[in-house]
Amino acid sequence: MNDIVSLRSLQKRAEFFAASSLSAATKKAYETDWKDFFEWCQSHDLEALPATPEMVCLYLSDLAESSAVSTIIRRLTSITAIHAAAGEFSPCKDDRVCRVLKGIKRQCGTAPQQARSISWKDLKKIVSHCDSLIIGLRDAALLTLGWASALRRSELVALNVGDLEISEPGIILTVRHSKTDQEGRGQKIGIPRAKNDLCPVATVERWLKRRSENPIDPDEPLFVKIGVHGRGKWWWTSGNRLAARMVSEVVKQYAAFAGLDASQYSAHSLRRGFATEAGARGIPERIISRHTRHRSLQVLRGYIDDGTIWQDNPLPAIYSPGAGSLPGGEQ
């Protein structure tokens, strides 16, 4: 009897660990995508699990009428994941499905719209509109640290006060969980002090000092919501962690204050802006990638190329043949 109880307990633990292998965002995406596929199958009197390659081809053809290519690819990933969890072979790996997807990419694919990068110069302009009130101090710290650390928005709002080791040289930032570190091994990033008003370390110090004159619990969120309903104190820090979506709202708000087109900017503008600026300054790719922790060097190189588009350009030498050499030292 005890052996049976022990086995059941171990089974529950195994199920718990298996469920923990996926992030909450990934689980939600799988659920949403599978629900769409399941309902499509029901509407056509088809069995969703296991699905056949022919069914998936028809589903993709239907999706292509109204969905983006990125959405279609994600749906295929979710269908594969659900089939794998059920111990079934994924129909998405069939060559017929691959050919249909390739045709959809060719006919319907468009270049993805990416958030515009925020340069160091633009960051100065944007942060200059953060006032000295508590919200302004929080937003200045959020913007400058977000840019300098090149963190994803989910990583930025996940930071706790104890994840920052502040010293004379700057901040050693510990990222405990990230998109590229699901097992939580942790990664460290150095943020040196800058000798100007835009210093990320100084803005974080001002924000923490405004929150409390006393040491803050290390497990407290670094960035919190401000304003509690019913208290009548809009400047009160609620203690609740700032939502990831609010990072984009803050970026858009101050971009508009700075006279920029807010619709072109988001939280990703900070991370992309750092990579683009670093590329423009000629910083080696290996140093940039170590700081940004990009899993895909192809994506990172795209940002770096954006930063060098004027330096590595053949046209100035063509416009003025006697002006000097072409990029790369060629005559």
C-alpha cells in the first residue's frame, strides 16, 4: 500500500516538473493556438487529435486568408507540442505541410514591422521629459536601465531590488530568469556609471531613495505600480510589480513628449536601440552579444547592420571619387 502511495506521489511530482518546463506565456500561447485548431476541426467534423497532414494543410490554407505568417508558424508549433504531449506523431512534420507553409511564406509573407530603435541621443531627449516627482523618477530609471541593460521587457519588470549590486563602479545586474535561460541559472550584466545626467546607475539610485529612506527588502520588485485606488494618494507606491505591457506604454508616452511618433516605438525600442548604437560605435559583435544575450546572432546582426548603414556605405566614395577610400580600406 505504501509503495502505491509513494508511486502516486512521485507521479504527481513528475507531472509538476513537466508542467514547470514551460513558461506561463508559452503555455498560454499553446492553449490559444490549440483552441483555434480544435474549434476549426469541430466546425468541419474532423478529429483534432491525432490530426492528419491533409487536415493541417487545409487548416493552413484557411488561416492564410486572414492570419499573419508568424501566427501560422506559431500555430504549427503549438499543434506539434500538443501531439508530442499526447504521444502522437506531429502531422506538421510531414513534407506536404512543409510545402504548403513554404508556399504561404512566398505568397503572403511580408517583412515584419519592427519597433524603431532609440538612439543614445534620442534617449537623452526622451528622459529629459521625466520630472522629479515619484512617477518621473521611476520612469527615468526604467528607461535608462532598460536601454543600458538591453533587457527584454519581461526581464526588466521581473527584477527585484536584491538583483542589483550597486557600488562605486556601477551596477552588477543579475537576470535570474529570461527567455534564453528558462532553467534560472542566472546571468550577470555590468552597468557602469556615466559622467552625465543620463547615468542609469544614478537614475536607479534616485528612484530607490525616493521610494524609501530605509533599505528596501531585497525581494521587493524594483519597478512597482504607483497609485492605489481608494487611498487618494496618486504618489503612493502600491508595491505591486509593474506589468510588462506598461514598459511599452512608458516608452510611447515619453516618445510623444519628445516630439517623436509614439506609434513607431515600444519597449523593444530600448533593447534594439542599444544594439544598433553599439554597432554604430564599432563595438565588436562578441561584446554586444554577451551584453544583450541574444540567442539568434542573425537578429543581432540585423540591428548592428542598421547602426553601420552610413559608415559602411559605398555612395560617399562614388559621389566624391577623390575623397578617399571605400569602406573596408579598398581604393
